[in-house]
Amino acid sequence: MERRVFVKLSAFTALALTVPFAESCAHKNEPLALPLLFSHFADKKTIIEAGLAYRKMFEKENSQSALGEALSANNPTMDSDALTSALAKHVKQDFVAGQIVTVDGWILSVTEARQCALFSIINT
Amino acid sequence: MHIDAKQIPDNSVIEGDICIIGAGAAGISMAMEWINTPYNVILLEGGGFDYEAAMQDLYRGKTTGQRYYPLESARLHYFGGTTGHWAGFCSVFDPIDFEKRDWVPHSGWPIKRGDLDQFYVRAQKNLELGPYEWNYEYWRETDPSMVSLPLDPDVAFNKIWQFSPPTRFGEKYRNTIVDARNIYLYTYANVTDITANEHASAIKQVTVKNLAGKQHTVKAKCFIMACCSVQNARMLLASNKQAPKGLGNDNDNVGRYFMEHLEIKSAEMWFPEPDPLKLYSIDYGKTKWRAELAINARMQEKYRILNGTASFTPLEDAKRQPAFIDIWKSSDPKERAKAFGKYDVTKGKSKKGYNAYELFTRIEQAPNPNSRITLDTETDALGVRRAMLHWELTPLEKRSIRTIYEIIGRQLGIADKGRVRLMEYLRDENDTSWPEFTGGGWHHMGTTRMGDDPKTSVVDANCKVHSIANLFVAGSSCYVTAAAPNPTLTLVALTLRLSDHLKKAAGIFT
């Protein structure tokens, strides 16, 4: 795993384990594993279920490292806000380009589905 | 003029210029077109002026295949017909609905949308609709608060629905018909046989009966069947004395291609912020117009899908509402109104709106020769073999529904507006089965489909039965495809077109 990905995930894991998701403000601290728009109406269980469905569909990506790298690619920044913004942009670009996937019934961009998958690994 | 066929002497012979069989939206619209003309018009209604269980029982019939409503509950058998319980939803067919689509087997009308435009204008008056305007942009100017979801106009559009009061033809037009000096309305006059000449090339007369035991004969120069899709097919098939396979059925097309609109809960739509979706909401009895989300023709072609629309109900309300097919059981319109009233989800909506909505599909059924009306061996109280419906869907309907929501989901994603979640039955692309709650819109179409080729159709572009000089069909049984909209507006337009044809071009009276 690339060092920067490892650092991000480790920090997020600690936060997620100690603070309930809904109150965690996790999205401010760990954008890689938090689908921004989706998380505004999906609860923790829903995000995990979507993530599990994605991991089942794409077994090659079924690891923290693979998902972390896929999500970090083209996002060289370590700044959380900038990363959040970049990922949101990727999500929109996915929809424009038709990079969508149906997981647990949700029609999501591939990027946010990966975010759900990463979230599910970290939170289960 | 009104005559009760139970009260006239048995074996009466009734004669006129035109005989219209059936007094629903089509039959009454047709009759009104001929008021104050030099022609005597006989309008035959099987029932009376109100619901009667014994009359309704004549519509009873078995169903097989896809689960369906009791047949006797889907159509009303009294003056005014099914407008006695319709909800008043109206919209026009799209141009693509008339076209031959290589991805929709058996599609393609012999007429174009433009051929109906002038008749739509007239039909809207019968149905007490607003102006002949069907563009969202027009209506938006009348109420700027009707804001659209963010859609790429090259992908999806707001298809406008207008709402009839709803016009109950039996109440609204009873006096118009009864007071007309040249319209002879016979109630309790159920057609039990259509008699053709020896070669079945022209109709000589029809036999009518009622439960009082009376039988009469009706003679006319021209006969128009306006009894609804199930009954039109039933009567043609049952009238087999001169044509063993049934009238107009030389090529085994009568009764085939029965179509319904699939009306089914399909998905959820979630927003981070509440949205009232005023443009898409309805308050029955108050709302004059609204939009449903539709997929434009180019995208239908690209994805090779059927034409359908999505409407929205707040999810918390929708979850309390059982599927229509589980509510709609009685043939008595009052009982049904009570059953539906319990679950009316159109009242008392939050002005702020909701974060989650149910997406409800209304979609055309692909024309399918195996989806059909046949005759049962059991007969009704008047001795006519009952209708049997085999309702059969194809994998195209299900794939189309799934694709529509993938397209809508993608549109919401591009706009960063929200997300769509498919219901479980739509998630597996390889699963072609339908859930128990699958239902129709009580919209019967097809069974005497229109076409240029007698080998593949029953009526021609003017709704004349191909091989029979003076037999015409009015109503949605002539539809080749079902489109997305509720059928009433189009069937009335098609009827008015037939009426003009009879007056100007058919040569029936010359």
C-alpha cells in the first residue's frame, strides 16, 4: 500500500471505531471512505451494505489497499477538503461518463461505490 | 331519445343508419358527433344508467398468465361505461409511439401522431381538459413554482398530464344524448350476436338481449363496435355463424395483442435535502396538470426500451399503500372508491417536501400475440361465451423499467441532486420474473389492432374491419402499441377521427 493511503486509512479507522458514524464528522477527516452525497441520507448500515455488495461484485478490489489505491489515483493531494472536492468531482464525472454500478439496488458512481466498499471494510 | 329495451315488445326490429354498440367514452363521443345530422343513430347500451351487479356479471371471465384484476371489476357495464370510475388522467401519445421500432416487435401504426392532432383538440373538450398544450415550458409559465428536476433535455423530459374532473360520461352527456332527436339510446340492449351476410363481407344486423328475457334485432347501414377491448374481441369471436373463426378473424388476429399499462412500484429516489417536487405531485380533484418523468425518443432508441414514465410518491406514504392489484377487487365502483380512499396518498403533503420518494412506473406493454382474449366454454346469463384473458408480458418490459431508472439515476447523479435505488425485483438483470404486486392500470388495449396488412391486423387505418364493408371499431382495441399515457384521451381522439371518416370518406351512405 502506498504510504499516504495507509496514513489516511489508519487515521479514519481510529475515528470510526471510537465515534458513532452519524456523529463522527468523519467526512471531514476521511473523504476516501465516505461517499459524500450518499452519506447525507444513507445511514451506516446502508453504506456498509452497499459496500459489501460492491466487494462481492468486484473481488479484485476487495481489500483496503486495492480500494484505497483506486480511490487515490488521480488524487495526489493529502489535504482533506481538497480530496473531498476532488472525489465529489470524480463522482460527477463518473455519472457523466456512465461509470455507474448498481449495488444493493443503489445506482451509484463507481467512485462512490468504492467509497462505500472501503467504508464497509473499515467498519465491519 | 331513450328506450328501455326491456319495455318494448319482444322480437322488435329496430332500424337506423348507424348502430353504435356500447355507450362508454368512445360510443357516446361517436353518437354526439352525429346529433342533428340527417342520420338516425342507434346507440346500444347493455346496462342501464347505474351500476347493477347482474349486468356487471356479464363481464366476468377467467384470467390466466400474469396475475390480473377480476375482469368484471376492470370495466363498468352501464351508460357512460368505465368513465364511471376512471381517475381522469390524460396525456397525448408521443410521435415515437406510432413508429415502427425495430426493438419493439409488432410495433408501428399505419397512422402518425400528426394524424391525430386535430382530433386530440376536439377530444379534450369531451373530457373537459385545459388547452391543447402539452409542453412543460407552456405550463411552467402559468405557475413558475412548478420547478423541474435537473434533466438533460437530450435524455429525459417532463411529460405533461392534464386531469379531467374526471368527466363521468354517463352523468355529463346523458341529457345531451337522450334529448337528441336523431339519437336512439337503447338501454338493456346487450349485443349477443353480430350477423353477417353469407360471405361475411358485410353486417346485416345484430341481436340484442336482456335479462328480462327480451330479444330484439337491430338493422343499420353501418355498425360501430365501441364495447372496450375485451368485449369487442369477445363479440367478434362469438359471432361465428358466417365466419367459423369469428368475424374479422380470418387471420387469427382478433383477441391477440391484448395490452395493459404496467403500473408498478419500481424504485426509490433519495435527496440530501427535502424537495416538495410540486411539478410532479397530485392532489386528486384539485390538480389540473402535472408532469411525469419520461425518457426521450432518442434515448429509447439508444437503449432499445419501451416508452414509460415515472411518477413520485413520498416514500413514507407509498410504503403504507398496498399494490393496486391487492386493493382493486370489487366490481362495485363505490366499494372500490372506499377501498382506495383508505390509501389516498395525494392529500396533506408537506410543503417543505421529502427526502425520499417512491418511483412508480407507468409503461407500455410490448405488443405480444400470446397476450390475448379467447372464449371460454362457460356462457353468461344471456348465453354468450365468456371472455378469457391470458395476460402475458415479455422480458422487454422488465428490462425497460430497469433501464429507465438507471437513466434517471444517472441524471440525478450528474446533477448531484440525489440517488436512485431499484426495488429488489429489478436488481438481477437475468431475472425475468415479476413480483406478486405487479399490476396494470385497468387499461385494456389491442385485440383488434390497426394495420395495413390484414394478415397482421384486424382493422385498417380508418378502423374498418378489413374484410367487412360496414363494420368499424372505435376505441383502444384498435391500438397497435399502448404508449405510456392512460388511453382515454387517445381513444376518444381516434373515435372522432373515425366519425369524420364515416361522414366524409367512407361512402357508407351514398
